[in-house]
Amino acid sequence: MAEGPDAPRHPPGRDEIVVLRQVKKAFGDQEVLRGIDLVASRGETTVIIGGSGAGKTTLLRLIVALERATSGEIWIDGEEVTALRSERELNRIRRKFGVVYQYAALLDSISVLENVAFPLVEHTKLSKKEIKERVMEKLRVLDLDPDVVAPKFPAELSGGMRKRVGLARALMLEPPILVYDEPTSGLDPPTSRIVDDMIDEMRVRFGVTSVVISHDIASCFRIAHQAVLLIQGKVEAHGPPDSLVDGGSEVAKEFVRNSGVDVETVTRVTAPGSAPRSR
């Protein structure tokens, strides 16, 4: 295939909703991402794992169109986005994503109602009444009592409730892709499992594609259809989670071993019956 800026760009398959081809990102002389190839399939969960400094945050920002790639192609829902320049065009792409930030990233100075309503206020011309109705309905769908929760401030909520409020906000524009930034960071194992269940519940209930940025091997084996291991700005291994330990990459095997997680005992959310891993 011809290379260079004038080479033909071939659209991904219909089921490939996020596609990166030889994506590089440099900040000055520092190359953070060094030729990333990645495909996230529609309706599935892709977990991008790696240690500190692997380039996960930069990759996240490129995928959701908050940063520009130095080179390469990024396709989102069938559209190549690296050539887009105007904020209007980029905002149209950004609306395809709902981002669930670490610790929910709610604004403590405003109510839950105002937090969840924020995307509708910023990106639609709905009336205040319509916005409130949609917020209350979304809270209800996420198993939160809207009459109780909506007037509260984030500091008055439990950690689990904050996560669900963050999800409600991310879902308000009905995006086809949900991106989670380190969703289990700092959580104990039982709470991490609850968050994993919630991620898969959202995927199934709303028919979204999930892209999860994480360092959590147990979570990856629990929820991922595809695991992508990022090491020093390059994809070291990718495929079903089992391929990290059964594949040909010694680096991937060592990464899993060093995590201290016994992946043999991890119960799969995405597997039929959530059966433990068998070898």
C-alpha cells in the first residue's frame, strides 16, 4: 500500500468503530506514541492496559479528539478525523464519546441535577424543563432515585453513587462509545468488581462500545473482549485477555506475572455464565 500524506485512505469495516493506523504522537523531541495500530469493535469492550508512562493518557486524548496525532490515521465511527481542523467539526466527533473520568470528576459546587445536565446545556437547545426531564429519567434508568439524588451535591454521595452519576452525565448525549479513564483506580477489590459489573451492564443495556484505560489486570481479564498492552508507546500485545499469557510476547507474560493477579481465578463478566477461566 502506498504511504505518505497523499496515499488513499481505506475506510474500516462497518463493525470497527475506533481504528488507529500507525498513529504517532510527539511532544517536541519526545515521542510518546510510536506507531499505534488498534481496532475497537462495535458493541465490545476494549481494555488498554499498561504501566505509568506507557502513553495511555495520551492515547485516550487522541481517541476522543482532544489532541492531534503527529502522524497516522484515526477513524471514529467510519470517519477519518486527523484532517479535521475546525472546533465545530471536532466537537461533532467528541459528541460520539461519553467519558467517565477517574473518581467521576463531578463539579462539587453544583448539584447532581446540574452536573448531569451539563452536556445538554452545552450542546443542545432544549428547554430547562426538557433537560430536567431527561436528567431525571437517566438517573432513574441507572437505579438512582432522582427525587432524592438530583438535589444533592456530589460530596453527599457514596462512591458508588458518584460513579453512577458520572455515568449518567456521560450518557446524556447518547454516545455510541463510552470511554473510562482508570475506573477502578484506588478501589478495593470488591468495589472494583462492582465497577466492572457496571461497565458491562452499560455496554449491554445501552448498546455502546466500551474503551477502558486501565492498569488493572484483574479488571481487564474480567470485562475485556480485547486487551491491548501498551509498553513505552507501542502495542506489545493485543487480543483476547488470555492471549497476554498464552501468546508469544514474553513482555506481556511478565507484565501479567508482575501484577500479582492469579488470572486463573478471575470470573469473566463477558463470558457465558461468567465462568472462571479454564485452560
